[in-house]
Amino acid sequence: MQIKKIPVLKVSDSVAEQIEEMIHSGTFLAGDKLPSVRELCELFGVGRSAVRDAITTLKGKGIVDVKRGEGTFILEFDSTRLFNNHLLLTSPKDISELFQVRKILEPGIAEMAAIHRSEADLNVMEEIFSNQSIKGWESDYLLHKAIAEAAGNEIIKQLLQFISTTMKNAMIDFHHYIEKNPATAKMMENQHLVIFESIKHGKPQQAKQMMMEHLDFVEKELLKSHVIQQTVGR
């Protein structure tokens, strides 16, 4: 790779950007150790402070890990670093905004799953439906996770993992709510089955549409349960 000399303005930012470019291009791979500070200074034609500041920037972005006495290492990509893992769903606005993300992401995941699913993926989903010991939030979570696995995209899987982790407490409360509402629970079960059948029979557009309808339904019911819980709690 041809190395560019760094302009005087924002030297450390330019160094950080070029190291990122080298990672994206495959010059440095996950797990690789970066050259020493001295070697990076020579490589880019800059001072030590610029390199150290650049490494600090990359560390803050979760791109590298600095191990004292060992050096700086490239980290595996983890989409959860893009977000704050301590988000709380404390209002209808929070719930609606997260469902906006789900409705952008998950119908496409279901569509991809219908195209790329394997027999092993289908067996996992069938086990979730047939295993009577897996119920409520856990069953819901495992099915959506299995659909993401079937889509065959690691970044998508990690994004969905983040969303599921963020929604965990709200969805556990929601499933307690629908235990008292058998019609709602049955509707969700039927929706899950239709999504699964669409994936199983390789119908991507149907899987996409059914997932969107399912998420619309769950969002409305979740908001309803949230309002009821807030009212009861007063």
C-alpha cells in the first residue's frame, strides 16, 4: 500500500484515518499487532505525540486495544460498540424509536433467511417451537436470533443481539402481560409460525411482509402494556 505523508493540520486525526484505511483494506487484520510507535512515526513522517493521540482515538472507537508492555492490537469488529449498552426503554417514545429500527432491520433479515437458510437453521427453529420448556420471552428471543443466524450475516446478527439485549427487560414485562391475555399470546404464536413457514418454504417476500406485520402488532401491544403498567404503578 502506498503511504501518504501526513499534512500538518490535524496530524493525529490524519494518522488515525490512515490506520483505519489500512485496516479496512486488509493491510492490518483483526488480531494483528500494529507497528511500534517509533515505526509508525517513521512510516507516516510524524512525531510521537501525533501517533499516540491517533492510537488513543482508535482505542476510543473500539478499533484497537492497547496492552501495556505488549503493544497495540487490532480488535474484531463488534457492532455493539457502536451503541450505549445501557439504554433503557422508559417511555413510549423510546419503545417506538427502537421498533423503528427493528422494522428497518428485521423484515430484511427474514427475507434473507428465506433465501439463505439451511436445514440446520430450520431444525433450530423447529426445536424452539416444539420445546415446551422454552416459553415466553426466551422463546421469542431465540426465534428472532435463529432467523438472524439463518440470514448468514455476522454484523446483522450482532445488531440484532444489541437490540434484543436493550429490549430484554421491556419484553420480559410484556410477556408477563400477555400471559394474562391469551388472544394476544396466540396471535403472536401464529405470526411466528407463519414467518417460519415462509422461511422454510423459501418465500422471501412473504417472510418480509409477515415480519413487518408481526412487528407492527407487537409494538402496538407493547405500548398498550406499557401504558397499563404505568397507570397501575401510579
